Amino acid sequence: MPKAQANTERLKQIVETQSAITQADQDLDQFMELVSNTVQELTGASGAVVELVEEDVMVYRCATGVVAPHVGVRLKRKGSLSGLCVATAQVLRCDNADSDPRVDKEACKRVGVGSMVCAPLFQMGQAVGVLKVVSGNTNVFDDEDVQMLTLLSGMLGAALGKQLAFDALRQAETRMRALLDNARVPHRQ
């Protein structure tokens, strides 16, 4: 397929993805799975991850493809490419995890990452996580993949922020209902 036609097809997929995401009325986990599957497909990665910040660690909240078995992995922010991505609020590409000093080499070996691209996810102007695509091979991602991830992370970050807010509201409502239900239970004397 000629390059211009391939770029047009990618842009069409991005627009379709944006439409699907803005119309998504799902719980947070389903939403993150949609995001991960979509970005994996659009970049041709072997896996994709949504990592969220929890204090001084990055947590794999959703993962697809080869990294799917690693949901729940916790990486220190300091010394990882994901943590650096959040700290600098910039898209970062690693072409070789074995030789890149910015990555947690131990974690990359454990998860099977040879190359990756991390893009920050923002909520109300603050980086709250990363959208990351990975490959077990080195030198897989190019400038077009970086551009695509930049576009997707911008729109996905905004939608993720909305989903996180809805999820927090759902959890608060569940806790409030439980409190009210417990308050209605007649006490035995």
C-alpha cells in the first residue's frame, strides 16, 4: 500500500477510534481495555499498556497482547521510562531496552520488552499515567508511531480523565448506598 494511502487509512482509524471512545459508556476497566486494544492495533505493537500513577509507582492497570499477563505490575517511577514520561510530560521512545539508561532493565526483561513508546495521559493538565506500546524486538517503532501515539494519548487522556472521574463517582455512590443500607437495618436490643 502506498505511504500516502497508508497514512490516510491510519488517520481514518484515529477518527473512528476517537468517535468510539467519546461514545463509550463503560466502566473504567472496559474503557482502558478498549484504549489498549486500539492503540496496539493502530501501531502494530505486540502489546499495549495503560499505566496509572499511584504515589511513587506506576501500575499496569490494563494490558493487551504480550503484556496482558502482567496487569498489576508495579514499577518505581524513578528509574523507569514510564515514570520519566510522567515527570517530563513528553512522549518518549526507547529503541533498545538493553542499552537505554532511562529504562528499568530488570522490569523490561521480566515483561519481555525490547522497545517501546510511552505517551503521557493528562487529567486536568496533570500527567496521571502513560499509554505505552511495546515490542519484544528492538528498533520497532518509528516517528510515525510516535506521532500516532501522541495524537491518541491526547484524546485518550482527556477521555480517560472523564472515565476516572465517573469511576470515582460510582465508587462514592456505592459506599454511600452501603452506609445508608446499614443505617436502615433495625438494631436488636
